[in-house]
Amino acid sequence: MARPKADLPPAATLRALAYAEGRLAVRVTPGARSESLAIIDGQLHAKVRARPTDGAANRAVIALLAAALEMPPSQLSLLRGDTARNKLIRIAP
């Protein structure tokens, strides 16, 4: 059985949420049933299937954001929140 595609908002909407320095605040829910990005009360929420083991959830969040922003994952980096649900991600210019 194939996995359904993730529910992703438009790239322009995500870029509008980023701070002037290209930083994007994300609230992450690991171990979710499906992967999605949603904007709730002006904050970006990400749900990923990966568990928070050995950085798997962090890599999944980066991959999900990269797909939504239509850029390679190497253009995104985790600045803060390695072991927290609230993360700060830098988007390369």
C-alpha cells in the first residue's frame, strides 16, 4: 500500500512566515500517522512519521520543509531545537 503524499502549503506562504534573516520557527510532532505542514495561529506546525531517535525526526522535518519550499534539503539547516519540539530552521538565500 502506497503512502499518501504529504499535505503541504504553498512555498510562498512558508517563506512569508520566515523572519528577515531566513529563519523559520516550526513546532514539530514526531511519530504522527501522516506527514503534514499546517499554519495554526500564525505558527508553522509539522507532523512527521519518524520517531525522535538518533535525529530521524529532525531529518524528516528538513526533508518535508525542503519539499514544501521546492528546494534541496542541503539549503536548510537546524539552528536550534535539536531535542525540542520547537525548532528554528535557517533557509539559505
